[in-house]
Amino acid sequence: MACVVSTGLLAQENPALDSAVAKLTRENDPEKSVQMMNRIIRDHKLDRRTDAEMLDVLYGTVAVNFAMNRDYKQFEKYIAQVQNKFNRTSFLNMAASKMLAEDIDDEYAHKISKKTLSLYESFRKDTNARPKDFPKEDWQRFVNFAQYPYYDTHAQSLFELKKYEEAIRYQKMAFVGEPAEGMPESVERYAKLLELTGKRDEAKQLLLTMARRGRLNRGMTEHLQSIYIAEKGSDESLGAYIDSLQKNVQVTLAEELRPTMLNIPAPGFELKDLEGNTVSLSDYAGKIVVLDLWATWCKPCIASFPAMEMMVKKHPEVAFLFIAVEETGPNPLQKVKNFVEKRKYSFRVLMDEPVSEGSEEYKIISAYQPNGIPAKYIIDGKGILRFKTSGFDTDAELMNELEAMFSILRGM
């Protein structure tokens, strides 16, 4: 799970349009988003005949914004402007998923997810639905790929409405392979549904499988803890038990990561921290350095911070630099300061800054070119970039991956 930044594939074709769309996706006021959308259409002379896909993105983004603000009449108006039905299913699902995640209106989110599935099923079963210019193999891949998020969101809506028997049926349908291979949030929900429908032992075995694979998130860990207490009366030895299950995870990860190791001089930089002190990458010569690119608006970034806080405390010999990127508004520095102080993080936070006064290009984003955030760059003591990652799934996966990387670099 990652947040998009304005240096993706579109940036190579039209940086100004890409930047404008990125800002639109971060606007929370639906009326302002309509104004931004109209400005984008006007300034870039977008036309339905030649820019249909981009217009679908704009209308879909605005529609989701209205849904998040409970203006369902306007949501219906703008979602209807998304002409490609495949794009429409994506934005319908996005609206339902975001509403469920932020506990906005479970009943309406369920209504949207049901509509999404109905539309998806209509073209999945229709042999004539495949567009003529869409290769048959690509079409089948698309249809199969879409199954997971659409069924998963519908299962989540049913779960929130406490319709557990129906929810577990759709959750099973979401998984393409075995449940343990699913997204952590989906596996967490499935384990809860198993217990809620009288299958506690099956839930326990699934959670233990996730522990052995180093894929437990906090919700799964808490669920396993509750089962452990119910069976043994306490969770006193649970931590040691989970550690024993994961003992081979980091070794296996190191073996997988070693062939992917990079050998690129890390771009140098000078940035200011939140107190106005100048910080250079060269200040940390001789140390392993972890650059964590994040933003206050990026939910996966924020979700990763409890695990990163543990890693910072566990590894004082490693320099962790948290670089705030793509922050907008009248006072980005104060916004970041308030965010960090409110949550009492002990991070060393730096602010990305323009390459020159008035420039729309920023130092870190331009130099490191992340595809999304959170993005992490692991640099060895000689200033060589060795690993880079993006996104966040679970605490356990993040911590195990970093531990494996550190062990590789310490052994060089």
C-alpha cells in the first residue's frame, strides 16, 4: 500500500498535468475539487475524443470526494460522468473502500459496493464485453485482477454491518489463492470472520501461518493474543512463541534480498530539520542511513510509523532521516511540526525544499524519483545506495525486511 506522488509515469509525458491531478486527489473540499477539475480541463484543453481516460480520472476523483462528504446526489452525478464502465467500477469501489476505512456511512458504502459487484459481474460474464482493442489474455488478466478488491470491499461492508455469514462467503471469493497469501487487512478480517462464525481453531491456524511467514499486522497479533489467553489463561509466553515461529524469516529474506542489492552512489543533499538546522547526507559518513520519504496526508506512511519508531529505538547505530515531501498549504513546516509533536515521535525530520527559489522541482523528489510513498532508501556507510522500497503492508514485514537489510550491510 503506497501513496502516489507527482513523479509517476504521467510525469514523463506531461509533468504539469500530472502535478495538477496529484493536487486534485489530495483536495478534501468537493466544491474546490470541482473548480480544480474544471481548471485542469480548461488549461490542458482536454477533450472527450482524445482524453477520455484522463477525464474519467478527473470525474471519478471528484465523485469520490463528494461521497466522502456524504453528498450522495453529487456523487451520483459525477460518477455517471465516468464513461468507461471499467473505470466506473474502480471509482465506485474506491468510494466504498474509503468510506468504510473512515467509518463514514457503512450502509451507503455497502450500497456502492453492491453496485460495483453488479457492474463487474455484468462484464465478467459477458463474452462481448471485451473491447476490440483489448487483447484476450490482457482482458482475462484484468477481469481476474479486479475480483480481489471488489469482493474484498463488499465483504468488508458486510462485516461492518455484522452480516458475518454472508461476509465470510464474499471474503473467500476475494482470495485468488490461499487466504494466507492475501492482503494483510483481508486476512485479518477473514480470521475474525472465522472465529465469529464458530471456527476459532481455523482462525488460529491461519494466524500462526501468517506468523511463520512474518506477515502479522497489529490486528492479527491482537487476535492471536486473545486466542492464546482464552486457551492458556495469559499471554505471558506469546512473544517468545511468535519469535520462534519467525526465526527463519529474516534469514530467508536476506537470501532473497542479497541478489537485488544496488550499487549506486546515493544523491547527496542539504536540508533543514524542523528546528532550522542544516543536515547533510555526508554528516552520516560511516553509518547505515535510512531515508524515509513520507507526508502528513499519506495514510500508509502514518500506518508504518509505530514500526519505524520501534526500529529507531532498537538501532541507535543507524541514522534514520524522515523526509517530509509533497507537503502543501500556506505553512508546510508548521503542519509537519504539529503532526510530529502531537504524536510524540522521536524522529529526525527534514523538509524537502525546492531546488531553487520559486521552482516547482524539489530536491529529494527530483534526486531519488520515488514511485510512491512511503519510500525507503537504505544507504551504506560509504554513501552507496543499496536498497530501496516503497509502500507498507504490516509492521512485521517492514521490521523483518529492514533487519535483513541491516544484517547484509553489516556483513559486507
